[in-house]
Amino acid sequence: MTTTEHQENHTAAKSEDTPERRGTTFETLAVCGFIFGIFSIVASVFAVGLAAQGADGDRGDGAGGSEVAAPSGVSTLEVTLKDFAFDPDDLRVDAGAVLNLTNEGSVAHNLAVDGTASDMIEAGEGGTLDLADVEPGTYTIICEVPGHEAAGMRGTLVVE
């Protein structure tokens, strides 16, 4: 191969890598990056929506929290006592209802409302609170163990 042939081959190979060709490659990469970015934003919005739905799932009304109402005509409601919380902490029951209590905490707890209180319930045990003497109205429920109410073991009871 002569020097002239070598230069012609080199020039031909170089002509394939033109500024126009490099520009087309850059544009293709830019479009792919843009599409990937849009996809990422859509996926993020979807994930945030799922997380928000999970946070609101306790109530089913989209407001968050943990309100539970005994269906009309049902006279019992399950309440879990935990270390420094009631679950649910907002109760709605018919007059004369009975609360079935389960202590999932590590120490004894009780549930008291308007002068009526359950017995102390040891960890892992259960008990009841009969609301027959509680008039319709809105009340604060607490655990009477010293310090438990201040630590967050309080809620609301609505008797209808």
C-alpha cells in the first residue's frame, strides 16, 4: 500500500465520524435521557401515592388515624392496650357496648372512662370494660397507671 492509498483510507474512515453524525448520536442520547427522566418522575409520583394510601389505610376515609366504630347494633369492640397507646385510640360505640381489651404491652394496663374502669390487665392477658353505665357523649379514655396517660395512653370514646 502506498502512502497515498493509506491517506485515502484514513480520510474515508474519518469521514464516517462527522460532526453531523456525532450530533445525531448526542440527540439520541438526550431523547433517551429525557424519556428515562419522565419515567422516573411518574414512578416516584406513583410510589408517593401508594405510601400515602398506606398511611391512610387505617381509617378508610382518607383522613389517617385509627378511629374504629362498632357497626350499628353490635355491642362489642376490640381494643388493644400497648405500651403507651390504645389501638384504636378513637372509639365510637352504641350505648351499653362492651369493650374487649387485650394487653399486648409489656406491663399491666387498664382502660378508664368517666369513673368506669377495667381491672388491671397483665401483659399478654385480656379483659372487658362494660359501658352500660356510661351515658351517650364524648369522653377521654386513659390508662390509670401513673405516668401512662402522660406518655400517650389516652384517646377518645364517643357513646351514641
